[in-house]
Amino acid sequence: MVLSHSINYSRLSGYFRSDSLAAAAQGMEKFIENKGHMRLLCGAELTTEDLTAIKNAEDLKNIVNKNFLGDYENLEDQLIKDHVLLLGWMIANDFLEIKIGINTNGKDYYPDGMLHSKRGILYDIEDNCILFTGSVNETLAGWSKNIEDLRVDKSWQGNFPIKMVNDFENLWEGKNKELLVFDIPDESMEVLIRDAPKNDDELKRLVKRIKEIKEEDSRELFSHQQEAIKKWFDNGKQGILEMATGTGKTFTALKALEEVIKKENVLTVISCPFTHLVFQWEEEIKSLKLGNIHNFHGTNPNWRKEFHKLKFLINRNINLREPDIILTTHDTFSLDDFQNLINKCNTKKLLIVDEVHHVGAEGYSSGLLECYNYKLGLSATPSRYMDYEGTQRLLNYFGGIIYQFRISEALLKINPKTGKSFLTPYDYYPVRVYEKEDKYEKLKEILRNLNHKHHLIIFCSSRQVSRVLEILGEEGFHNKHRFTYHESTSPIEEFEGLSQRQIILKDFDEGVCQVLVAIKCLNEGVDVPSADQVIIMSSSSNPAEYIQRRGRVLRRFKGKEKAFIYDLCLIPRNFANNDSAKKEIRRLIEFTNTATSNSRKHCIDLFKEWGIL
């Protein structure tokens, strides 16, 4: 709050390392908007080995530089990294100066002494000053978790300690004989600038990501999520949660995991159907700081070697680590090599399976090992279509469906934080297509009558993708992108480590990309909360597929009050004995039943006209 009204900020920080810089950058977004200027004077930790190696001031600078770079390159926490990148942008744009201060008696360097004062001085545009001093350690934990003392003085009140302000100026200018002060080493500064946002768009994305991560960290469980977790624990930490898309299955599962690892040591395996879902789980785990993540799946060619190393550490009871969490795919978790290694890890194990209906198939069910002590399955559609044996296999292994929060309930139940339903209400527009009629002409009609020309997803078959993209161009949708298996999930260094798919989805959420033309890889688990219009060009008769597709547009998003679903249904004039048409009609009824009341009335009148009712 104070930073948002400040234009000058001077800060003493105990450590020149990543988490200390991140702590100094807390709340900096508004300060940047004010074009404020900051000065940061950091201390530095020096080990006995460091001090032994120091012969002169140049050696000292080299060691400080080396220590910082080593710390920075090994940085994994995304929130800390993003705050450091924010400071890098400030350096690059002359909004920030950093200096290092090392205690000295003029000849030697004290092995156990450092600049350890915590002080901040802030000025507003009217030259009012706030000074804070205290015991708070310059880390995120120090500021957010520890019990610390903090004193605040204001220049417009009596007994303002102006001497403490002047002391900072003396330290900054190197006038204190007990402190050697020098500029941040060139190499450290170059690395900070190298990785910082390069333009206003990148800066906006960074600030948005910081805000999103902070919001995630502050999330609390809703009553339906608390009930789901309680049911799971009451069932001996076994069971399947049947929860509608967008109602927080992932967060619920991770909060359940958090409760487990507070009380006992477990090795957790989380399996997902696709690698892009693995990366989403990884971000969630990092935001909650749950443990040490291991990516053991096909995109990591060294996963077998790394798994062997992890097994070695576990079996020798080396407990100086955070809880270990293995992220994998259904393809990998069902391999013999994976099964053999997990069986040989001598510890309790927890298995969490996302989109659990997939692993009821024979090819994947071999991964459902008895060595897992605790089991949690997640799906909006846990029953397998036309596969009774596969469904029973899942129910028997996981201990049944122990909790349900279906779409009909999520569309009615009110989120106490927003005062709105958990999912976005939707209008449903079925479009009948007769045999030999051209679906592409129907698509053109829909495109010309949409409510707006952005945040649209079109689901189609792989053979339809190219023609649909052509039609979009013809109809004035020039910012469009396919979302298929061809778009890479591998991190791209020049785009902040984001994958091609992540970049596409970010552009879509931000309105840069108007339309996603998608096939099956967008069906499940991918977060596109801004999407509020969907056109279903092609769909299988499998309820799991079309229910998941409906779920893509029902997630809540800022400014999104209603979603719109356009469904091209192939229903011939004579459909009485047509099994394919009957399956299409089943989808029509499913979607109509949970649509808005006005939309339901419209659909019922339409179905009477078609002869369905």
C-alpha cells in the first residue's frame, strides 16, 4: 500500500541472493507505475572458504558474483524468480540501483560479520517520508511467515529519527569506514537484465503472472472441496472424486496431499493423460510449495536414470529432502520400467490419477499396482463409455466413487467469494444438419451471428482443421490458431521457458488470439477460462468427450457472465431406427438439461419442431 504512493525507495537488505531480492520486490508493481526510483544496499554471506580465498577487493567481488549467479541459476520457485525478473527490468530501465556492502575493519574481512540492518525509507511526491526498521529477515519467509518486530516512523509526526535516514546516505556513499561498498558485479547485473522483460508487453505479462500466483497462494478450500477431502480420509485415503470441470479437482487433490505429508512420509505419484497437463500440475505444486518435483515421463529422456537415483536415496532413508512428488503420464506410469522402480521404493506411496477414466483401459491398468498405500482418482466422467469391465476395474482398485459435485450442482451452488455460481451459466444452440448437408456452410452462418469475435473455441476433427481455418479467415477472424498434437509442449528459452501451447493459450486469454481450432488434446484439463463461446463441429458419441468439451467454456473468468455453445448435430429426417442419430439426441438432451431456463425452453420448442419430442 505504501509503495503504491511512493516515488523514492531506499532499502537495506541483509543478503545479496535471489530470495532477498524477491522480498525487496514485493508490491513493486504500483511503484513501477509511479516511475519510482529505488536504491538497494545488500549485505553478502561469506563462508570460511570464501574468506580464505579473498586476497583483495577484486577477489571479494568475484566471490560475491559467483555466489549470486550460482544461487540464481538454481532458482526453482516461480514467484521468487518473477520478482527478481521485475528488479532486472527496473535495473535495465534505470529505476533501480544495487550496491553491495561488506563489513571490514579496513584491512581484513570479518568471517562472521555482515551488513544485517533491515531498513526502508520511502518518499511520496510531496516529500513525506516513512521509515521502517526491525528484525525482519530479508527473505519471503521472514516477511510472510515469521514472528518479527517492525517499527514505523512518519516524518509528519513528532520525534522522527532523521539520523537513521542520514545513516543510510552515508552507507550508500561509502562514507562509513567499517563498510566496503561497491556496485553490483557486472556479470550479475548482466544476467538480471538478460532475463528481464524486454518490452511493455512482456512486463505486463510478468506482472499479471505474479498477481495470478499470489492469488493461487491465497486460495482457500470451498465447502465442497473440504467435504471431498473429508470423504477421502474417512474412506482410508482411497477413492474417486467425481467433480465437474472447473470446480477445483486439482487444488482439492493437492490440499489432500498437503494434509498427508504433514503427518507422514510418502512418495507421491501423480499421473496425467497428457504432458501439457503434467506441466499444469507442476505449476500448482510449485505455487503451494508442496515438495521436490520429479518429471519422470517421455519428454525427459533421463527419467529412468533419475528414478534410479531417487530410489537409492529413499531406500537409504536419506531424509534431508522435501517430500518427493513424481509427475508422470499414463503412458509412462504403465510401463514395466516405471512399475519395477516404483515397486522397489521402500516407503509409503500415494497415487493420484488425473482423468482417471483413462486408466481403466487394459493398456494403462497395469500401472494400478498394489504397492500404492493410498489412492485418489479424479474425473468429471469416471465411468468408461461402453466398458463395464474397465469401469469396475477402476471402482474396485480406488475404492469406489466417494464424492460427487456434478455440473448441475456447480451451476446452481453459489461461490461465497463471488456471489455467483461456481460455473458460468450457458445458452445452448443446437444446429440440425441433415445427411449430405455441408457442415461448413452451417459454420459460416454461426460465425456471422456470434455475440462477439473473440474467446471462441471450435472443436473439429483432424481432417476439418485446415478448412475451418480457411473459413475463419474468409469471415474476418484473422487472429486464429490451431491447437492440435503438432503444437509443442517443450519449453522455449527465448519465450521465458513457455511452451508453444502455453504461448497460444496466453495469447488466447489476453485476446491476442481470437479463435482456437482444436481437436482432442484440448478436451481435458487444459485451462482456458476466458473462453466463452464454443462451436462443436465434430463429436464422438462418448459422453466423456462431449461433457469435457462443454466444460472448456464454463470456467469462471473476469467479466464473463454467460457462455454460448453451438452444436452441429447430424440428425437425418428419418431417425427412428438410426443408432447414430439417437446418440446425437442423447447429447442434445444432456446439454439442454443444464442450460439456462430460457435456453431450455428454446431447445424444447426446437426439438418438438424436429420431431424429437
